[in-house]
Amino acid sequence: MKQCNFCENTNLTHKTTDYIYRHREHFMLFKNVPAEICDYCGERYYEAKVLKRIEKEFFEILNHRKEPSRKIEMPVEEYAAV
């Protein structure tokens, strides 16, 4: 039986979710990524083949061998201690 590594809950649900991939200063948002999600704490678990596909597609898009399905603009702000 699968169990959450953080809260030890055994209720995990197969859903799709968003995944942000980061490499250096490059970010890419992947939508509708399959995952097992803990019903109690929300921790997400991804199959290795899913993560490998995300990494492959990230570098194809980064290196202009593939176009993303769409682009978004995101504001950036530095967090300054008060």
C-alpha cells in the first residue's frame, strides 16, 4: 500500500496538477501533469517517466526545437526584509 512520506496518510488520489520546472533562471509551467496527491497534506508524487518527459520537453522548448502551447507573462519582485 502506498503511503505519504510526510504525513504517513495512506489515502493518495490520482489527479492532474500543475508542475513548475526550473533550470537556472528559466522556468516553465506544465499543466495537467498526472500525479498521486496525498488527501491529507497535499504532497505530490510523480512517476519517473513523467518527470523525464517534462525535462525533455523543457529543453526542447528552451533550445527552440519545439514551441510551447502558450506563453504567459509573470511579474517578478525581490523580497526585502522590513
